[in-house]
Amino acid sequence: MRVLYTLSLDEERRRRLEALGYTLTHRRESGPFSEDDLQADVLVTFNAFSTLDIEKMPNLKMIVVASTGLNQIPQETVERGIKIANNPQGYSLPIGEWIVAKVLESYKNTRQVYRQQEEKVWKQDLSIDEVNGKSALFIGTGNIAKEGAKRLAPFGVDIVGVNRSGKANDVFSAVLPFSQLTENISQFDIVVVVLPGTQETHKLINREMIEKMKDGSVFINISRGSVVEESALEELAGKFRAVHLDVFEVEPLPTESPLWEMDNVYVSSHTSWASSQIDKRRFENVYRNLKAFMEGEKIPSEVDLSRGY
């Protein structure tokens, strides 16, 4: 069985995959791709879809993407019945740490502390607060949310989740269904959005939802920019103690966006996932999925593209 592989690939990794019975062709994501390359049965990539036309890949049976999100994958894969596997846990741990860092940054007023250092100003900031005793709402309860919640809970934070079913799990003190989100969101000191970008979640966090959030709370979005009504957030950002955004409707964030200039808004360049361990986790996820596919077993990371996860 043939694999077209556009991620980083050293000799050890090549040997491990070939030992499963695959024939590998390694190409850059930007191509070029030959007619022979297009005969592959499996595509392993991050996002080669702008240069690789999968309509011209008649034997394609499975795509393994290195991302958690699926927005880059052509919808035609659904009609063709091509299996899709993503990387659901590869970024969860560093993003979980990032969430905790941003919560601490918010209550310890680190931006003001560093500004005073730069200006050589000695002034005690008594608005600094503790995280202990705060309440957090994670909108989404997938792998990233679980890693963030597990790391935040030891600080004495009560953590509630929201998902489609409201089905409880042992990471969150309670789990609410989406139908109860609007009526409960005002109760929480911290709101963390951890959702895939789908038609169902498009602008889920809209003006009404933002208006209902508690004044002086902390808002964090590490999901997709499409999940939040950005124009409403720009207008209402002043109500929050801090707003931390790693994703935006348009990326890179345009220089004219008012979010850059707001004192309580923290902008990062979609890097909450960054870690020296990412490449290793990415490959191990690919290996697990290709091994299962070759052996006719259930694909560990298979997703439903029509649902977006």
C-alpha cells in the first residue's frame, strides 16, 4: 500500500512505517507532485490541499492530517467515503498549559508589573488577585479542554464543562448541555472556548453571549476565530478583566484591528500549541493510525468531517 507523506520524515521514521508494509513517497507540502505520486492509497499531510488535487488521486482511501482542526480538508472526501484521521491529542498538553498561564497572567496583572519594571516605577498594585476559589467554564470538553482543566483544577478552581450532550466525566465538577449555556454563562469568573470550527459553532459566542458574561471575568479563546463574533468582542472587551485570544476570524490579525491596542486584550499569533515535543507526538499519531489501517482495525483518530470532529 502506498503512502504520500508531506510531513518531516527522517530515516528511523521511514523504517518504522515501511516495516508496517507501506511504500512511502516523501514530498514537500508545496509539491510538485508527479502523476505517480497521485496513485497513493494514503495521504499524510498538514495542508497540501492548495497544491494537491485529491480529485486526481483515484486510489485514495485515507487522509491523516497533522492538525486537530479539519477546516483545510476538501468536502469532496465525504462524498468519496475517504477515511479522515486528525491529531486530536498532539497539541492538547501545551495548549492546556497555555490556558493555565493565561489565567495566572490575568489575575497576577503581569502586563502591568512588567510595564512598571520597564518604566522603573515602584508602585504596589493591590488589584492583583488569587486564582483560588474562582470558577471556570470550559465551552467544549474534548482533549484540549480536559488537559487545561486538569492543570487548572489544582489551583483551587471549580471547573464546569459544556458539550452537546451534557454527559458528565471525571475531569469537570459538572457538565452542562449547550441548551443551558446562555442561562448559566454569567456565573463564571473564567470562560474558556475550546470548540472546533463547524457550521454549528459558527459565532456561537455572539453579542448576546458576551453581554451575559460576568463583568470582570476572564475570557480565553483557543478554538477557532469563527466561533466568536469578533466585532462584538471588540466593542465589549472593556467589561473583562482580561481577554486572551490565540485565534481570529482573519489570520494574521490585520494591523488595523482595535484588538492590538486594547490594554486588557492579549493577542498571540496562533501559537498556544507550540512545543519541542509536537513533532514526536505528531508522528506517533500518524504511526498509530497507519498501523490500524494496515491491520484492518478501527482507526484511532478517525473523525466525521461532516460534523467537523
